Amino acid sequence: MNAASVDSEYEWRTVTRERPSGLEIVLLKRTYVLPWSQFLYAEGGDDEIRLAFATHEVVVIGTGLGSMLTDLAEQRIGRLNEPTRADRLDGFGTSRIREIRVEKSNLDRS
């Protein structure tokens, strides 16, 4: 799989040729892999994006995230990385992920 980073290795990776089968979300203490076949929708703007999967909701908070919506619509993103504390404070990019939260969706709660 050929991957190219949109802005930085620490932000999100898009796939240039093949569509990935899932989205890998790498948090500091845990990693999730959610299949694109369970992707329902994404919404948001430059400061926050919410992704809905059948079993989980993912909230990405940052700056300049609006361009991520196009990549999500095309399911071209293969990986999201939660930044370390030092990377969160680095404000030199136009697009920057500051925080990622993954929660079980209301539909999946028993």
C-alpha cells in the first residue's frame, strides 16, 4: 500500500492507489482498526470532525481539518495518529490534529 501524508507523518495518511479496507486509529495507549465497510458518515468542519461507524464514534479535534472530510468521503484515509503532548503544542502546520477520542456508539451499547 502506497501511502502519502497529507501534511505530516503525525496527522493522517491517505492512500494514493488502493482504498484501504479499514481505518487504523493509533492513540497513545491503544490502537483501533475500524473497517470501512462499517463507516456510516462523517460531519464537521475545520476544528472538529465526527466519524460514525456501526460500532464506534471517532471525534477528531484540531485545526484545518476541513480537507479531511473529502478524504473520508472517498475512504482514502488509512491511518489517524494521536499526537504526543509535544506535538499538540506545535502549531506550525495549517492542518493539525490535537486530540482523537474513540467511543462505543449508542447503537452498539448493550
